Amino acid sequence: MLFKVQIPIDKILIFVAAVAVLVIILKLCKASFKLIIKIAINALIGGIVLFLINYIPSITIPITWWSVLLVGIFGIPAVMILIVVYLIK
């Protein structure tokens, strides 16, 4: 094996819990099923990108409730904004 990646379970649980909370809130607000699926796909793709970005040596963006909710709602653009904010700090 070329790469041995250890996946931190606590970060995955935070991501899953934040997406579940978002889906429950949308369901309570009577959002359409199509919108819920779209946001869930955005969250999944954004979460994977956020997780992979953390493997770049010079960038370490913490996976917190706020970052996961932003990525869940806005997807890839939120990841880009998080990177810019991190680089400005």
C-alpha cells in the first residue's frame, strides 16, 4: 500500500451529526425532498473535500459544527471560503 490513511472517527461523527441536524431542521420547515437531497449531496461532497484539504501539509482546517454546517449548506464554495479565512489568519 502506498498510502495509509487513518480516518478520525470523531470528525466523521461530527459531520454525520451536523448533516442529520440540518436534515431534521429542513424536514420540520416542510422543505421539499428534492432540496433535502440536494443539501445532503452538497454536504457529502463538501465534507469529503474538507477532509481531503486537511491532508495538505500547510493547511489544517478544523472540522467543527460551524464548518460542517457551512459546507453542508453551501458545498464547495464554503470550503473555498474556509480556506481563504484560514490563510488570512
